[in-house]
Amino acid sequence: MKIAITTETTCDLSQDLLKKYNIITIPFTVTLGERSEPDGIITGKDLIDYTMKTGQLGRTSAVNEMEYTEFFTSVLKDYDEQIHICLSSGISCAYNNAVNASEAFGGKVHVIDSRSLS
């Protein structure tokens, strides 16, 4: 049985670790003023530069149910099952969105609440 490990980009693992352990990520959306892009396109440096220039903090948007459904579908093309480790339910709706999306996959997607930010 081939099992995928997945998480959101909020896990803050380096690209080296993601690659070494074959962990697949889905990005949150980061908004800086009028600019909204996936996490990773907008970098940590972009966030710092934006805050230094404007005095404002960037915002993030959790992955919604439709995005999770599309993500889980794409991962399951190459894997039999999937373990998705999610940003804490105490700080984001991402966990609930992932759980709701996972219900369409007949027990092939297992969502874990990390209970942590990173």
C-alpha cells in the first residue's frame, strides 16, 4: 500500500526536508494589501518588506473545502491513501475544511489535527 503524507505550507518545513521525506504540501493564500498569492510565491522576505514599508501585517486565508477536494483527488491519483497533517483547529478553519473534504474519499484520506502552528 502506498501512503502519502501531506500538509499545508504553514508547516514551515524546509524544501530539503519536504523532498527527503516526500511530503506534499498545499499552500495557504497570503494577502499583502491588494496582492494575493499562494504561500511560497509570497515569501517571508516579501512579508517583512511589506510590513516595513506599510506598517501593516499580511493576512492569510485557509485552504477551503473545494481546494482540499482538488488536492486530495490529485494526490490519490498516485497513492492508495493519504495522511494529512493539518494546522491546529484552534487557530484556523483549515482542519474543519480538510475533514469535510475528506469525507468524499471513503476513508482514504485521514486528517490529523496537529494542534500546533508550525
